[in-house]
Amino acid sequence: MPLAKLGVVVLDCPDPLALAGFYAAVLGGTPKDDGDGWVALEGHGGTPLAFQAAPGHVPPQWPEAGRSQQFHLDLEVPQAELDAVEKEVLALGATVLDAEDRARSFRVYADPAGHPFCLCAC
């Protein structure tokens, strides 16, 4: 019997509303700002996602042991749409971390606050 249930994945960042806007453009949904440094992404139909103000946020580095990624998000995309979705997330402000091997089923990026995420044709 589980002790708890996962409620929401929360990303620390310097600007919660801006990062929620990035993920809303990628996943759908609408950012809901509580006005106190917390923004939830509502209506996207996936795992609950929220963003919390962290003024001293230091983005992880991928791959680097001294500032490890600690976690990342896998975003599933149909194989035939991987290139098009890559162009879209880059236009939204993502940066490429590891996408040179085009034969692989995944590519690694960082969101505008530096959190790693993968586009996966899983």
C-alpha cells in the first residue's frame, strides 16, 4: 500500500509566470498565478506541473557532476514530429544540450530557466 500519491511536479525558477508560459506553449494548458510566487499549469491533461519563485536559482548543468540535473522531464512526441517540435521549443526559448545524434529516440534541451528536458519519440 503506498504511503502517498504524487500531487504535482514543481520547478524552482526565477520567474514562475514566464516558465509556466513556456510549458503552456509546449504542453498546452493555462498558467494560473496565485500572486505569491507560485504558478500552476492547469488544463494540459498531463501530470500536474507548477513553478515556484526561487530568487537564488542556479540552473543545473548537463552533464556535470558538480551541478547535476537532479531530475528532468521526458516529453513524448511522435517520431514523425520530432524535428518540427524541436524547432518550436527552440523558438520558445529552449536551448539544445544534446541533440546531435539524430538516430536516437530522444534529444536533450534546457528550458528558459535551465531545467533539462527531453523530447522523446518513445
